[in-house]
Amino acid sequence: MAPEIFELGPTAVEGGATIPNLKLAYVTHGELNAEKSNAILFPTWFGGNHPSNAWIIGPDKALDPSRYFIVVVNIIGNGQSSSPSNTPAPFDGPRFPYVSVLDNVKAQRRLMSEVFGVDVLKLVVGRSMGAQVAFQWGAYYPDKVERILPFVGSARTSVHNYIFLENVKTAMTSDPAFEDGEYKEPLTLAFRRMRLVFDSWGLSQAFYRQNLHLKMGFATTREYLDRVQPGAVTDANNVLAQVATWQGADLSRNELYGGDYAKALAGITAKAIVMPSRTDMYFPPEDSEIEVSHMPNAELRVIPSVWGHRAGAPGTDPVDIAFVDQAVRDILAR
């Protein structure tokens, strides 16, 4: 499904630049009702795009297009919305400015209001970086969203997570063909290195202990590591733009909260289910416990998975996916 494009015109971002015509790429599922009360926003995550979100949308799923109007919006920098790879000079390639999670949320707010006339969202649901978007929506627009369901994500990027992401940046920039972001062809070595970083950090020790990587159809660990992933991200500057957004995530870093993290979390009045994976090394449950302790209407619901950060993601354990689906049903029933 080709996305629709919402053009915002000149838009200032936290990186200090004004992008002449910021664009959001999005797709919709279902119909907006007359009261405009059934809208759900579902942002993408790092390395994903709108087709990636389809795994929990459907007539037999919690995100049922016959009941809800679901807007899947691509985060800025992912190659669909405005990104280094599709933005004209002077903000093309390595010159693309820093764009924050809040920049994404403000643009999404305009999309929902100006294109669809939606003032209050029924739910913002998001995975990983999409979860960071959901948290930011709840804190910055508390009267514009009734529910949030952030899973395998966080309200701000921890120091440990920030350091992990430095490995992803190094994978890109250390490729001899990177040429300060002016590369002329896809960086094969860079993306092989990045995949190794995610294979080592994105899945848990228990996942490998149980040889679940071999149960994907690989004879050996070496064969698994050397696999080809069709449809994977292939633009290094897009990767670096998304990493910068992820590293800078902090729902309190704005004029409403002045960096007061606890105050920002307390400002989320929406009903919430916060869902970390028990074995996630990026966003561990301990961080989610802290978040929920400050949120007035939040439940902590840990995904009991060995899939690490990939718990509940497309193509993973159906039990984990059903666990996420049930949480969506539960939050919508409240």
C-alpha cells in the first residue's frame, strides 16, 4: 500500500533548522466515524515503515478496521516521511537536521487535526521508538489522547541505551565507503556490522540458549549470522537520523516540563498500559517500573518473553503477539 503524503510546509525542528517542506507519510485502515471518536495513531519504529505495523491490524485483531480508524504514520527519518534520503538540498544526506520525538509528535498532531479533523485520539499505540512517541503524546498533549500503550520502549532513552546506540553509529561511520555520509552506493559492510549489533543486543541470552535462532530454519549459528534480510534498511544517513532521534528521546525536555522527568510522567493523565519485555536489554522492565510509579493511570504489564527487544514484533512468538493484542483490547475497553 503506497502511503499518502501530508505536507506541513516550512517546519522548525529541534536541530535548529527549518525544513522547507516537512512531509509525513501515512496510511489509514478503517473509517473515521461521524463523531471522530474512533481514531488510533500507530507510529512506526526504528528501521520500520508502515507495512511493518500491519501484523496487529485486521478484522480478527484488536486493531480492527471495522471498529477503529487506524492511522499508521512513518517516523521522520525512516525513508518514507522526510528523511536524509528524500529531502532536497540543503538538508539532504548528512546535512539532515536533528529531529526529536517531540518534533514527530507535533507534526502528527497537525496531521490528525488538519487532515482528518480529529481533536482527541482514542489511543496512541507504539513499539520501541513508537513507544517513545506514545509517551511523548501523553505528556505533551494530555488532553488530546485518551489512552496510550507503549510497548518495548521508554519515556526517555537511558544512558545504557544511549551507549548501545553508539555501536550502531559506529557500524555506519566506520565503513570505509561511508565518506562522511557522501557514499555513492549502499554500505554493505556497515549494514552487516549493524545487523551483528542487533543480533547480539536485540535478542536475549535465553533466546540463544534455547536455540531459537536455529529453529528459524538455519543449520548453524554461522548460517544464521550470514543470512540475508530482504527489505532491510539500506540508507546509512537514514539510520543515523533515526539513531539521533532515539538517543535524544526525553518526554520532559520541553517548555512544559523543563527537564523534570517525574513531573512529565505525572502529566500523563491518559489511561495507560506500559509493556516492557522481561528480557529486553534496550528497555528493561526496571525502567518501566520507574515510569509507571509516576503515572497516575498506568498499569505495568511485562511481556513474559525470551525474545528480548523483539518480543511481540512481526514474525516472532505467536504467544507474545497474542499477549500484546490482548493488552490493546484491554486498554480500548477501559
